[in-house]
Amino acid sequence: MAYVNDNYLKLKAGYLFPEIGRRVKKFSEEHPEAKIIRLGIGDVTEPLPAAVREAMHKAVDEMGQRDTFRGYGPEQGYDFLREAIAKNDFQSRGANIAADEIFVSDGSKCDTGNILDIFGPNNMIAVTDPVYPVYVDTNVMVGRTGAADDAGRYAGLVYIPVTAENHFVPALPTQKVDLIYLCYPNNPTGTVASKETLTQWVNYAKQNDAIIFYDAAYEAFITDPSVPRSIYEIPGARNCAIEFRSFSKTAGFTGTRCAFTVVPKGLKAKSASGELVELHALWTRRHTTKFNGVPYVIQRGAEAVYSAEGKAQVQELVSFYLENAKILRDELTGLGIKVYGGVNAPYIWLKTPGSATSWEFFDQLLSNAHVVGTPGSGFGASGEGYFRLSAFNSRANVEEAVRRIKTMLK
Ligand code: MLT
């Protein structure tokens, strides 16, 4: 008999979003007449920008001609895309990142999990609480935690609460940690990190030889010019941070899949024998061994995001979702609900009304308003009593959802 990876047996419930999907499916089978509006998983609804589609069409045609057809591409991504990313996303903002430090991939979710491949088993890991569940679950899967307690906290991880009480600013750990996950704009709270906060984290990482995993998948939603879009805007971050970015939420690529990870050269960690090892070399090895690259057609589409038309169209998309977020924020605030986020991020984080737990509010909202959200406790114990609404939907659906929530709560 073969053996399973027992670490998987430590995982608490199902992964949050499939669990929500399961409950919604059951509800809609029992109430086939209900017109459900989904503001749960942050999945985009608006079409790909025209510039992206045109570039993809052109690339498809190239694939139809013998002399322009492409087979395997470079695993790290085509130079045309890596160069466009380095120039537009980093160098233009004063962040010194080169094209060959960018690894194009099929998603930030995959990369934030896969990155653990190149780190040893004895690292002390810190996560904020609440947190994007993938960071925690992937550590459980590789065996870096003990069992979970009743609140869902795994032994061996350092949890840093981010709640209204501390204005959603994570305190620096009081113990030494080696790997730190930070996500800004934050999923799920929709809050951002100021330059000062990020500087404190970079300083902590440098003083403790720690590495920050910085998930900036939602950076395009930052409207406040004083808020950094990349951790590399903070001096010294090249030597202590890996950044994850995505085209999913920015340019509507959740279905087409394209993202990238930045591993700066010179960023090092220690081997068991105490020798300093370049993480860029290890990630290159991992990426080229286990991944065959994002399809050419998709990379051409991603490149078009950086054309003049592409930039304007992406900005329109982002503004559209941010207007949805504003509608949700304003209307819920008008109902007397405490609302956070949604200004520099596509997520609204609210206090559940009355004394409802997160899952109780989920069930009320689904049964009475036929609206799906995400229970805060699904993101961690400190998310209990909170609830997340995503601004990714059509205007008509967001307005209808607001109408129904008002009727339910009045
Ligand atoms: C979310 O809803 O938190 C995200 O859509 C999940 C993801 O991007 O994987």
C-alpha cells in the first residue's frame, strides 16, 4: 500500500472558495428560482481589454504560419514581456528591477505556494491574520506546521492579527521569524500599507535575515499616490523581498492565466551548512524544471497591457471595479455597517451586523438576499465577525445586491 502525504490530513476544512461553492450549489439546487449574485471569490466579470484581445488574435495567426509558429518558449517568459514588465511596473517607479529578475508564470496563487520549494523545512513563518488562505495551506501541505487548534490556527506558525483595533497594521513580530507573507493591497481586508509601514518591515527583515513574500496582485487598484505599489520602492527591499504580481485582477486574466514573480539577483538565504545561496539561481532551477512557460498567445496579450491603448483600457477596468467598491462602501455605511477597505482595493471588509458570526452572516445573506460573500473567519481566526464582499461584478449586479441587502437589513 502506498502512503499519502499526511500533512494534507492536517488541513482544516476544504479550501475556502470550494467550500463556499459547495454551499452555494446546495442552496441553488434547493432554490432553483433564486437569482444568485456572487460577490464571493474575487473573479473578474468584465471582458478582456480590446488591446489585449487584438494582440492575442494576432499571436494566434502567427501560430498558424510555419515561419512564425512557436513551440516551447523560455520557461521564465519571453523577453518582450519581461522587458515590458521591468520597464513599466518597476523602473518607471524608481524600483531597480531588471527583466531577467522576472519570472512569468500562470498565477500568483501558484507561485506563492510553489516558492516554498526553494526554502528549507526549519524556517519560522509569519502570516497576518486574517490572511489569503493559500499561504497557510501550502505551508501545511509541505509539513511546516503542526496540527490546527479549534480556531483554525496551526501550531508552528506565527500569526499577526490585523483587525480594526490595530487599524489593520500588522505589528512587527516579537520573536525572530524567517519568512513573512505580506499582501498589499490586502486580501481580504482591502487595506493598504504605507511607505512607513513597509519600511519598518524591510528593516525588520534586514535585521533578522528574514525574507518577505510580498503579494502585490492588487497593486493596480491603489489610487493614493503616496502608497507604494511595489515593495522595491522601499530602499533595501531588493535584498530581502520576493514580489508576486498578476494580470488576473488588473487586466481580466483570471481565465487566461498570466502572472509573474520577481526574485532579485543578490537576494540570498542560508544552506544547512551555513553557506549563502542565491535564491534567483534556485528559483530558476525550480521554475525551469517544473514549469514549461505561459503560452505565447497569452504572453502577447499580457504585453499589450503596457501599450498606450492597453494602459488606458486597463485603467478603465480598474476604475469600473473601484466604482463598484465605492457603491458597496457608501450604501453599507449608510445602513450603519462598519466598512473597511474598498478605496485602494477591490475588496470591502465589513463588521457583520449584530452578533452574527461570519458564517451565520454568510448563510443569512445567501438565504435572504441570494447574495454570496466570503466569511471573514475563512481567512483566519481574527477574521471572525467580519465579512468580505468583492467589487468584481457588473454594475447592475452590484446595485441589485445592494438593494437586496438593504431590504434584508432594514
Ligand atoms: C479571492 O477571492 O481571494 C481571490 O480571487 C482568490 C485568488 O485570486 O486566488
